[in-house]
Amino acid sequence: MGTSSSSYSPKTVYLDVDGKMQKVIFSRYCSPCDIRELLCSSSNIARNTAISLVNSEGALISIDPTMPTNTPNSQYKVMPQSTGQVGDKEDMFQNVLSQVAEQFSRAFRINELKTEVTNRLAMLEKRVELEGLKMVEIEKCKNDLRKLRDEMTSKGGGSFTEDGKKLSPRRDVPNYPKYTLSQETIEALKKPTFDVWHWEHNEMLSCLEYMYHDLGLVKEFNMNPITLKRWLLGIQENYRNNPFHNFRHCFCVSQMMYGMIHLCNLQERLTMTDMCILMTAAVCHDLDHPGYNNTYQINAHTELAVRYNDISPLENHHCAVAFQIISMPECNIFANIETEAFKHLRQAIITLILATDMARHGEILDSFKQNVDNFDFTNHKHVTCLKLVLIKCCDISNEVRPTEVAEPWLDCLLEEYFMQSDREKSEGLPVAPFMDRDKVTKPTAQIGFIKFVLIPMFETVMKLFPQIEEIMVQPLRDSRDHYEELKQIDDAMTEAQKKKTESKSLGGKKK
């Protein structure tokens, strides 16, 4: 886990794990070691365990990026191997050789990766392949592809191979049909009560596209509308399918940012550049998140932790992936602005994404508190502090939303926490109590976080924007009260069970 490269041609295999199907997606540039580790993780097998992969007929499958894909009806099975000490040493030696060979291979493929071009048509085809759209949407995408090929051929826009991949990409690819948002949806997008669970990925992409147009960012920064579409597709494809840190979380945070911009009238107080920084940082803030937090990265000495010297390894990686995508000409939404303007945008976006590391929470909030009572919107330092706090608010804002929207997010977060703590236990690493499935409950997970992190931060922002109290701060207070009531019920049930057990014990002694 924790690879820094962004691949745009993933492969999918289906595993039989204890009678349940497990879908595994990996890049064709992954090393065999990375794939083995991914298969172990997917099959609940400890890292570094020697494994073999067999098909439904018991035939061995090679574990490498060229392995044949399968279907849900012909699942592979991961089998742990029990080898002797000598065999282990030989395997270790072979693994080292494989890793060295892979590093050389990667080194000589750098230029190839940088020059690889993914265009609008390829991305649409990947969506058909990866996103599991409804059949009607698949047929719609296929029809769109055929129309685009015909239009490009008639306009002399380059030739296509038999599989539809464009050989000579052009920037003037025709627009493709997008979802028309109703007025009801447009208004709902501006509010924290927006229900993010009712939308498919392609619909969320259309909503994000609308936000950039509505805020005037496309016009202000002379963005090519087709490039904006390609960029958003590239963003979506680089969020992993984690329980919590996934593309829906990206959309959730971006929609909350868009809502706060409207609720706090930020368009009248901040510059268009500030609007662009806030929205783009929100969209990119968790790119390629592996599902295991910084604590795990550092304790397990992962590739990311080593690369970034244990300093916000995930947030640094999110920034790197964000600008790898933007560096691709067909995804560069900032291609038409001056070099100095881009440098400023890039640095500001990086600053905001790095601020989402919760290890810096106290430092950032204290800095904002020092300025909030005498806040000056013309003061660059003050505005920077505000932007840092805004992205933090949006990143952890789920409890601001209605209970029926917020509670499923808590389930997703706990699922990801438990995955990490189970792995930490199997690897002999420290386990945080709030992530341990044997110790944490929903009330204990949320009460302290809401009381000591969320409410103090949002109440500080409320000093500058009093209008958020009713729609954002009060729901947090209600959520705190809700979980405290649940905890009282849990405590009462635990106490009753304890007395019942003691009573049985005493009764047994009397006999």
C-alpha cells in the first residue's frame, strides 16, 4: 500500500475470500511485491506471508502486473504457503531481486509515464469499465463514444485503434452531454443539509462541474470546459474505493465548501483566486488515500513515510498526486493563466491540503483565534488563516449534516478504523483505542470529537460569520446531546448486565 504513482490503466481481479467475493483493483505499474501485499490485505492474510494464487480449477496464476483478469463467476483464491526456513530465505532473496529489477524498470519508464496521454474518450471507456454504472448509463456512454469518434473522424481529429484508443489526442474534443441540474438541486447544493448519499459518481461529477461554472472560476481562469471535465474524471479515478476516504468523501467536502462560500457570502469578501484555491484544495485534499492514516504510515515505515520523513506523509502525497494530474496537458485546468499566477495557486492549494493533517489542528485553530476578533479581510495573513480553518471545517463536517446523512459516514469511518487496527494488531504495531473494535462504540467515538474539536472550531468561525449558528453550530450541539444520551443508555445496560452477572455469581456460591 501507499504507492505514489498514479496509474490510469488499472486491472481488476476477483477473489474468493471465505466464500465472499472481494474485488481487487491495481495499476499495471505495480510491482509484484505490491500486488502480493494487496492480495494478502484483501484476503486477511498477514503481510510478507508467502502466498500462491489459484484459479477455480486449481491452476497456479502468476502474481505480477501481467496476470490474466477474471470475472466474478471465475474467482481466484489466495493460498498461504507453509515453507521451511531455507525456502523462506530463498523467497526473501528472490523478492529482493524482484524489487531491485522493478526499481530499474520504473526508473527507465519515467519518461514514458510522463508522456502518456489519457484523453476524453479513454476516460469515458474507463468509467464504463470501472464504475459499475447502471446498464442504461453504460449504453449511453457507448453511444457517446461512437458519436465522438464519428465527429472526430469527420473533422480530421486523428485516427483511432480498434479498441477506441485515440492515437493523436486533440484539445478541442467536442463536449459530451451532461446532467441538467434542477433548480431544486442547485439550491440544495448551497446548503449543509444536502444529502450526498443520493447521487451516483457521474452525477457528483456534474455537480462539481456546475460549482466551478457557478462561482465564475471557469471564466475567471479561462478554463477549457472540456479540460475541466477531463480533470474531474482524473480526480475521481484517483480516489481509492475505501470505506471512508473515497470520491464521495471528496464530493462531500467540496459541496460543504461550496455551501460555506454561499452561506458566509465569501464571494463578496474574498478574491476569485481565493475561491479557486478553496474549491480546488477541497476537491484534491485526499487524493489516492490508502485507507490507513499517518500514524500507521509512520509506525509501519511505509514508502510514503520514508519519502516524506514522517512529516504529514499522506497530505504530502495528496498534493503530489493532485499536481501530477494537473501536469497532464489534457487535465491542466490552469493552462491559460500566467506562470506566476499558477505558482501562487499551486503553493496556496498545497498549504490548504497540508492543513488537513489533524496533527496540526491546535496550531491552526489557535492562530485563527488570535485574529478573529479583529479580522481584516484585506490582511493576507488573516485571510490565509481563514482559508486554513475553512478547509478543516469542511473536511470534518459530517456531524453538521442531518443525522440520517451523518450517521452512515460514522459507520464508514469506523469500518476504516477497524481495518487499520486489525492490521496493526497483526503486524505488532501500536493501536489507538479510538480505532480498536474491542473498545470503541459510536457514542465514545463521537462525544469527545464533537465537544472538543468540532464545536470549539465552528463556534470560533461563528464569531466571524454569525449566520452559521443555526444551520451549522446548533446541529453539532444536537449531535453531541444525541450521542451523550446513547452513552447513558449504553452505560445503564452495561451496569445492569454487570449486576445480573454478579447476582448469578453470588447465587452459585450460596449453593
